[in-house]
Amino acid sequence: NNETIQLLDESILEKNQQANDQLTLPNKKKYNSLVIEGREFGSARGTHFDDSTHPYFTSSHYLNGILARDNDDDLESYQFYYSSSCGSQDIITSERHGKQTLSFKKDFQFDKNEKIQKVEGHYLNKTIVFSNGTNVTMRIITGLQFYTTKGHASPSYAGEEGVMFEEEYEGYTLWYATGRSDEYIHQLQFYWYRTLDIN
């Protein structure tokens, strides 16, 4: 009887361990990946963009700064700066995402080789009145801020705040951005590159 109980206990322990391995394996696999595809913040409205398709973008480029414009409505368009870890390559600037153009809100670059480890921003449901009188409520991304591995932050945003989002992955730094935009930025998704060797 004792032997039967011991065998049953061992069998249960083994099944529990297998179940735990199955639960944690996806996380371990993701954590050990060279690149992590971040979450999609915002909505599926607008046209898709992908900064990694820039003709001069290479695997050695990484997001290193931001140029934000607005039309005095606290809603921004963004262009991102990409530095390269190869000294011979110039900084490249993404296409403008969104169509806000009247004033400069932020034009900021971190020092070369300074990597971004965390992103914060807001999305809000905003009712927009178009010139034809149509009212449309849409989700818009705003208030983007970056934090580096050296403890520095890009300028903070003082406009209208919505639902805050943030993203960071231990051992990874920001590589490039994708998303969706038209007049405004409706979605952002970030790709992260592993910077630490993980056993």
C-alpha cells in the first residue's frame, strides 16, 4: 500500500511538473527570443506603417528619438529618429505618422548608443468634428515618453491624458515602431531587441 501511494504521489508530482513546464515554456521561449513583438496599443483604424521598411533601415538601427508635432489640439503626429550601432551609418528619420503639422511640440534625441528600455503613452477616445460636420469618436495615441537604460527620459507630455499604457521587457531595448495612422495616430506597436545574454 505504501509503495502504491508513493508511486501515485510520484506520478502526480511528475504530471504537475509537466503542466508547469507547459505553462512556463511560452514565457521562457518569448524571453529567450532575439526579438519581442510588443503589444498593440490603440485601435485598428487608419493605414498600417512599419519603420523597419525605411530604405536605409538596417538591423543595427534602433529608435533613439522623437519629433512630435500638433495642431494646438493636444493630439500629435510623430516621426522617430533611428541611430545605428555602426559608427559609419547616419541617423535616419521615419516618415511622419499622423498629419499634425502646425507647431513643434517635442524634438528630442538621446545620446548615441543610449538605448530605450521603457515606453509610456496614453490613448484616449476623442470625438473629432470633421469639416463636413461629421462627428466621429476614435481612439488616438498621444503623450508618448521614452526611458533609457541610463535613467534618462524624453520630455514629458502636458496635454490631455487618457488611459495610460507602458511597455518594457527585462534584458531588451527598443528596436523600432509600427502602427496605424491617418490624420492621427491610432495604434502603436513596438519591437524589442535582446541586449543581454540569457542562459
